[in-house]
Amino acid sequence: MNASCSMFSQILKLIPRTDFERLVKHTQAERHARGFSSWQQFVAMLFCQLGRAQSLREIAQGLASCEGKLTHLGITAPARASLAYANAHRPWQLFERVYMLLFERIQAQGLWRRKFRFKNKLISLDSTVIDLCVSLFDWAKFRRTKGAIKLHLLLDHNGYLPCFALITEGTVHDLNVAKTLSFEPGTVLVEDRGYSDFGLFARWTEQGVYFVTRMKEEIRYEVVRSREPSPQPEVLADEVIRLSGPITQHKCPHVLRRIEFYSVETDRVLVFLTNHMSWAASTIAAIYKDRWQIELFFKAIKQNLRIKTFVGTSANAVKIQMWSALIAMLLLRFLQRRSRFGWSLSNLVALLRMNLFTHRELWAWLDEPFETPSQSPLAPQQHVLGFA
């Protein structure tokens, strides 16, 4: 039987309106608002992502062209000026809170299997640069003739979804963001060499937070002892070391672990640095290899959602669009995981865009997207036109 509301409406039902309105009050998003609600703004920006609208005009006209199908969305088609004003002035923190609410609920369902046997939370830390036109986004400082913003992410490897995001100007260094973060004891943090700071490594070690990173070649150290040889031939060395440089030794007096690992895939010797002393060297190498998932996440969100061209030029509008993209990605990954069909993310985005306002049961379509839906027995019969 065909669904009584569009698939876009069914996707929006994954976000309870009561919780959304509670977040609206908490962030005071509708303070001094007249007529145009935060829910209308949210639906319009989610339509921008899932429908790949390239401008405010496309959002407004795209929703207006479906005016008869917007009843179940709880909105009317927005005016372009109203949406532009809301994006420029209403707090982007509302979209951040909506994302975190959805993330916690989806993670609580336990849809994803753990790749590693250990129970520690595994998180990757990285950032990506999104170029902007410096003449239009003059607040986004990066270089003299170029503007940019940075999207800093903490990617939870249980589902490979962001558990934290921060949007800054392009000039903000990754380390400055890393130093503001705090983690629960036992967390395993994976990052590349751009986050190498031995003062930060010492702080994490004292807090019981584990890290895995690549070791820079110029770091001076002395070997305290060599660990037992590994049965894996790829492990060339496994050593407990102490930093011997006058500055690095002062910043990080703790002993660390250095692992040399031969990567068959890249035909290179990789040197890892960690403060975890008990796991096998091959496990440390596998953890760092899994860091590549955050790079794949950046690639997926840039290719499939609207974050490289923006419908507003203010910092607030850009952050709202970025958070709406993260919300859309969270919903897409949830739909992808719940479906029995083998969706690739790009294929799901493309076909969902073509069927946003199709009146069909969402979960049935996700499981069998190319099957013809059965007609309702109560559906009115089509009249046959008679020609002479």
C-alpha cells in the first residue's frame, strides 16, 4: 500500500518535533521571530542538502513547486528573503544541538559492529579545508587572495560518524583545536603527524587517554628496552623509548612506544608512536590504518552534499549549511544501515533526491527501490477517456 505522505516527510519524522521545539527554546532561536518558524528553516536547509539545491531561489522555488505536498512537512514554502534573514541571524547552535541529539539516539541503537575486539572508544581527529571566495566571504581568513574555512572532526569508529565538529576560519591551526578537547580515560585517539605536540601527548598520557600517530623522523630518542619480537613479519621493531631532546624531554617525560611496520600495500616502512604498551604491534598498525575512514568521510560529504557552494555569505549562514550537511549525512548513513538493499552512499543520495516527494513507504522503498509498489484497493479507479 502506498504511503500517505512523502518520503521526505517520513525522513523528517526521525526528528521528533517535541525535541526540536525544546532545542528551539533552549537556543532562543525564535526570539523576536515573526511568522517564519525554525522548523520551516530546518526543513528548507535539509531540502537544500537532500535535493542538492544550489541557491536560496532553488530552495524556495523547489518547495513552492511541491506546495500541495508540504502539508505533512508542517510548513509552507518559504520566501527567499525570509530564509536568507533566518540563516544570517538565527543561531547555528540549534542545528548543532539537533545533530548531537540524532547522533546519540542513532548510536544508542547499536546498529554497527565493532571492528576491533577491545572495548575502548576509538576516535580519529582530523580537519579538512573548504575553499571560499575571499571577496564574498571576507571574514573567512586564510591567505591574502584566498578565503577558506576548516571543518574539524572527531570521527567515532563505531559507525564512522562525527561525534564532534567545529567550523573555524582557515587560519586556525589544527593543534589549537586539539588542545581545547577533552576525552574520557581509556579513549584511543588516532591522528596524523600534523597533531604532533609532546606537551599534548604528555597531558593525554596523564589523563589516561591513549594516542596513536606517525612519528616524525627528526625526533631524538633513546631506546629503554626492546619488546618481545612479534610473530608478524611486518613488524620490524617494537621498542619502549624515552625522548632525549632537551625540549621534547621536558614537555613529555613519559616513556612511549615506537613501532616500525612494513606496509605491504604501500611498500613503505611506517613508524608509529603510541603510549599504549599492551596491545600487539599489529593492532596498533591496524588502528592507524583505520584512520583512513575520516578521509573517506570528508570525501563523501564533499561529493554528495552541498558544502562547497553556499547559499549565504555570512559566517552564521555558512555554519548552518555545514551543520545541515552533517545532519543529512547522519540520516543517510542511518537509512543506509537500516536497509536490506546494498546501497552505496552516492547511489542512495541520487535516487533519494529523485523521490523526495514520492508518496511511498520509505522503508519498503529502501529495501526494494526498483520494485513497483502495490496499489491500494481503496484507490479510485482511473477514468477511461472515450474517443470517437
